[in-house]
Amino acid sequence: MDADVKAVRVAVDAAFRDEWGRVVATLIRTTGDWDLAEECAQDAFAMALQRWPKDGIPARPGAWLTTTARNRAIDVLRRRSVGAAKLRDLAATSDQPDAYAAHDSETGTDDGDVPDDRLRLMFTCCHPALALEARVALTLRTLAGLTTAEIARAFLASEPTMAKRLVRAKQKIAQAGIPYRVPPAHLLPERTSAVLGVLYLLFNEGYAATAGADLVRQNLSAEAIRLARVLTRLMPGEPEAAGLLALMLLHDARRTARLDARGDLVTLEDQDRGQWDAAQISEGVSLLEGAARLGRPGPYQVQAAIAACHATAPTADRTNWPQIAALYRALAEFLPTPVVELNYAVAVGMARGPAAGLPLVEALEASGKLAGYHLLPATRADLLRRLGRSHEAAAAYREALELTSTDAERRYLGRRLAETSEPPGQP
């Protein structure tokens, strides 16, 4: 029976989002060949576009795609006349009545009882032996299915550079013997932190791009949220995974209000809260509450609690800034970084007035810890503006303008500078 071509395209696109990582992960486990796994997964999706219009959309697209990709891998290995052991492994899984179902559960936390290969793949891609940039690129390629060109564009690198980065990462996995597994219990906290760090970096690069014309790269944030959902389902007892997903959802809920129709930045206090996604906020708060019940606090949970204070405030002037300042104090126990110090100074400035926050910012500036970070002079400028010290504020805005690298932030700082600069001819 013929299926509507448009419906098939929609089904294949949905299957790609939902099943790519699972198909690739299964083939990597059975063949040990990353490139072969990606090649055969691509072939399976191409075959779906050809066959599903005529044969109909299968009831379980993931099972169809996994079987098709596995059969394709068998054909390739046979043509190479190598990999007898790999062929036996693939044939063995082909003989199972429902091989896909054996890897279809979304639970499990150790390598002896993990039915979903995506968790193994996630820990392998994010292994601490790999450079951070390689972890991010490999995660996007193998788990999210982004092309090399898409990853290169996302991080403002050339396609050849990104291709080399991916090749080097795969080579290091092979040469260093990095195991394709969830680490043993005594290493799990450290390795889980590495996975969460990659997803957080990926989300941040999408939510507040570090360079380029677009402040928001929605596709990167969406992929980070999707992968975080996978991780929380695979590791339901890990509160920091839930905390990270909550943090992402609470921030992403405000995404559409962060830019105006011209693409200019809208500050939190000026955003139209009616545009915020109430369902995402509710989900984020629920996840955070569930994580807190596990009784193991961590930095992502604290950051999610800060985001929840903002997201649940009915108006900007009813934001609980004293609570936010206290949460930043708690966050500094987990993350004693100068960026956390800066955010604490902002919260103090909002809770107790700009005169209380300014000395904290000036002390941080004197330390040199955030030299070259545009938000440091931008924060000082804002506090000075609120104190009515316009001339000093203008100088700080100029300094921030020289350091920022996104067009939307440049336009925002330029507007602030224009507001604080004295008219020509005045002292």
C-alpha cells in the first residue's frame, strides 16, 4: 500500500530525530567501527525514503531502521572479506526475534545492565581523555546526527577543520583503547560530570552564542535539551542530570522573548513574560523538585533553582533577589569561579542596591580574573548607570563594546551607551 510522500518525509524526519543516536550506537557496539556505523545508518534512512512510500510506514520505525542498518553493515563487511568476528556478532543479533526490543528500554546505570547503547555512546564521546571541543563535536555527530558542515557552522569553524577534529577524536578512541561502556561505579560521578559538562556547553552555545551574527542558535539548544532528556531517562537516579535538564528548560522557556522583531537583545526585566513558555517552566520546576528529593545537591540543581526564581516571578520587580543572591553563594561552594562571583555581585546589586554591588564588581575587576570578559565592564556600567554616574557608565559601556563578539549584544550595548553619553557641548 502506498503511503503519502509528505507523510513519509515527516515520519523519516521524526525517526531521524528520535532514532539516529540509537541506530548508530547499536552498530558501533556490534562492529566497533564508528565510520561504518554512521555510513550504514545514513543508508538506512535513505532506504526508508525509497521504500516507505511503497511499503508503508512501519509500526516501529526504529526497529526497521536498526535492522536495515545492521543488514547493510553485514553486506559491507562481507565485501571487505574481513571482520569475521564482527560478522558473527551482527549475525547473532540478526537471529534474535526482536533485537531492537532488547535495546529499547530507557533505564539502567551500569555497563552490565544497560539496555540502551546510547548511554555507552554518550560516555564514550565525552571521555575525559578527549579534548573538550572534540567531545562536543563527536556528541553532535554521533548522537544528534548533525553533519560535519552543520557542526562547523554552529561553532564558526571551517568544514575541513571540523572534519579533522572528528577524525582525530575517533582515532584517539581507537588508539587509546577508550572503552565503549558506561564506566564502573567508582568512576561514574567524574564521568557523568564530563557528559553533563558537554551538554551544558552545547546548550549555552545555542542559547547565548559566543560569536557571530546570531545571539541564539536554536538548533544547538534544542539538541542539548533532547540529549539531556535521553540522559535523564537512562539515568533516573542521577539528580544532576535532572537538574541540568531543568536548567535548560527554564532558560529556554524565555527564548522567544529574549530578542525583539529586529533581533535586538531584550533584557530580562524588559521581557514580555506572556511570551514565556509556561509548560516548559512547569516541567523545569517539577524536574528540579524531583531532583531535590534525592538529597544530593549539585551545581546544576542550584543553577536551576536560580533560573526558577526568575521564571516564576510574575513581574520583574517581584523577583526574589535576596534568594538569588543566597543561591549564588551556595553555587560558589560547588563552582568557585569568577563568573559566579560576578553573578553574585549582580544579585547583591539588585537585592541591596547598586551601591552594594559595585564594590564587589570593582574588587573582581582589580583581581584580573575576568580580564577580557565583556560582561564584567557591562555589569559595572549598569551599576554606575543606576547610580546616576553617567560619564563613568559610558566609559564602561565603551569598554564592553570593544570586547563583545555578537552583533545583538553590540547593538544592545550601543543603545545603553547612547542613553548614558552626555549630549555634545555639555561638560
